[in-house]
Amino acid sequence: MTSTPLAERLRPTKLLDVIGQEHLLGPGKPLRVAFESGQPHSMILWGPPGVGKTTLARLMADSFNAEFIALSAVLSGIKDIREAVERALVIKANSGRRTILFVDEVHRFNKSQQDAFLPHVESGLFTFIGASTENPSFEVNGALLSRASVYVLKSLTDADLALLVARAAAQELAGLSFTPEAHSILIASADGDGRKLLNSLEIVARAAAAKEQTEVDAILLGACLGEALRRFDKGGDAFYDQISALHKSVRGSSPDAALYWLVRMFDGGADPRYLARRIIRMASEDIGLADPRALRLALDATEVYERLGSPEGELALAEAVVYLACAAKSNALYNAYNAVRAFVAKDKSRPVPEHLRNAPTKLMKELGYGRLYRYAHDEPNAYAAGETYLPDGMAAPRWYYPTERGLEGKIGDKLAYLHGLDQGARDNGKK
């Protein structure tokens, strides 16, 4: 049996054999046009693992009859970059051929390492192709990014993966077949990653051969693969995209979707404590005073998780997420807070009015601190109508606009009533 991995044996040798990425490789689509142009250009291929980034770089070198030099940012340093540049110079001097320099995981190079490519990209010594699983906007320095087109590759669809299984079975696995249940499980466990799928297939094929089975069922598949974790990068875009989906599902009052994204993140290995912090934030940002119980429930769920840990404590976080999704929504507090922050950031430092100042000493009392303060509890309705609590000379703003939803509707009614009292006091000439 060959020692070459199945994924390498099935690597496409021509563009038409590439599975997936129709949005880039279909007729008239950007990468297809680049291949057909006859003129290579520097690019960043951004996408999750196992979707064909390395394959496309190799195919581009073949298509343009260019020398292919590959570096891994995980294993390489400045010395390796210099050696690659020297090799490209030799190739150009000896044969005049183009060179395509492919850098896998380019986001792992620091700024100085990335800068080392710039003069050679500008001089045309080589065409630079970087592959990244992280957002190039954040991980690739601006100078290099400005000299390269960015192409976004997508996870393989279930149909793409099914086609890959069929191709592997026909070309390399002697017609190995799968029960419908096993086929579905295999596709799901790959999670859009073609390389992961082929690695799993190779493991399963060896196990089937050892048992002299030509059909793989769910039992054999489970014994070979165990519980496959979803693809999940705790520090990458998948992490923040899923957090975003969770937050927006809560905001959109969709308990099922919110619960789905929460469990997806549990399944992918996200830290429940981080999720708890985000859930608390959601309670303040998207529910606020429309239902203050939401914040209390989020805090209680966090405390329960701290006491019980996983998996028992995860249910409390799920309860909080579902409650938040179903609760009345208001971002009035969030908007008011942001508006005040923006105002304070650009405003001058205004002194506290004398009637609001603390007066614990005789001197402070003599200076009039607190002298004209009106104690609200001694006033009708426990409200000092017409009183102002803002700095002297500052126009009365309006930052907090309660919604009509949930408890905030009653808050709005109360504030409207109090504003009416203020207007009456002003009309009567009372401070």
C-alpha cells in the first residue's frame, strides 16, 4: 500500500477537477478569469482548512508553466525567505521562467517577515500567493495586502463532499461503499473540510479492509472516527462569526437559533465562561430596562456554571440564552450610554453645581455647598419638580428614550409624567 496520503493522491491536476468554489472558478468568475488571462498576479486565498487553497496555487503554477516554491509560515523564518528569493533569482537568470512563491498560513508571519516579500513582489521576481485561514484585513500587513487580490474560499458543501467521496471510492478505494446513515455521518463529520474527509476515508478504508468489509456502516464508522469535533478556531474568524450569530439570534428574538449557536460553540470547544460574559452583555445591550430580570438571570446562570462546570452548568447558560431571546427588547439604555460617552469625550470638564456638592465640613457649608439642594423625599410625589442636576449652563439633553416594550413602557410613562411636573414648575417660576 502506498504511503502517500489519500488527499495527496486525489489532489486535482487540472482546474476542471477542482471540487467546490464555483463562485470563484465557474465560467466568468474571478479566479477562472485569472487562470485564463495568461498573466498571473499576486493574491491571498482566504478560507477555512481543506477547501483547496494549496491546490489552486499549484494549479496556477502549472497553468503558467512557472516554478513553484512553497513555504510554510509555521515552519519558516527570514532565512527560508532569503533562500526562496535566491532560488527565484537563479531560476530567472538560468531559464527566464516565472516563479510562484506560495506561503501557507501567511498570517503567522510577523510584520517584518511579511515586509521581506515586498521588494520582490514589486520587482516582479515572483508572483506571491498567500494562503490564510484568518481574515487578511487583520493578519496581513497593509503594504502586502495592497499588492494582492483577496479571494474568499468557502467551506465545501455537502454535495461537494459527496462528490469527493464518490471520486475517492471509484479511483482509490476499490469501490468501497457506505450505508446511507454512514455516508451522512461521514459528510457531517468533515464539517466542510475536504482534507479532513479524505483522511477519515483513509482510516475507514483500512479498517474495512482489515475486517474484509466492502460496505461501511455506522458502527464501523463510529469505531474508526470516534466523536469528531467540529472545525472551530478559538481565536479565529469562525469563533467571532459564531459569537456574532448567537448575539444576533438573541437580538432577533429567535430562541431556537440562539440555542443552536450556543450549542455549536459548546461543541466546538468555546470557553463557557467567555460565553457567559457575552450573555451578560446581551442582557444589558439588547434588553436593558425592557426586562431587568434578564440581567439577573444571566448573572445567576454564570454563577451556576462557576459552581457546576461542564456539562451540568451549560444548561443554565442555555436557559439564560433562551430567556434573553424571548424577552422584550430595548437598546435605549445602550444608545443613551453611547451618546453620553461621546458627549463627555468631546465636552469640557464642567464643575459640579454648588447645590449638588457634598458639604461635610463647616467651610464647605459656608461656601454654600449643598445649601440650595432640594431633598426629593420632602417634595410632593417625592420629586423636586423643576430641579436640575446637570452642570450650570449645560442645556438639558435628551439621551434616554424609553421604548414602549416591556417594563420600559411603564418607565416611559413615569418619565413623561415627571417631565410634565417639571414643565409646570417652570411655568410657575419655581426653580
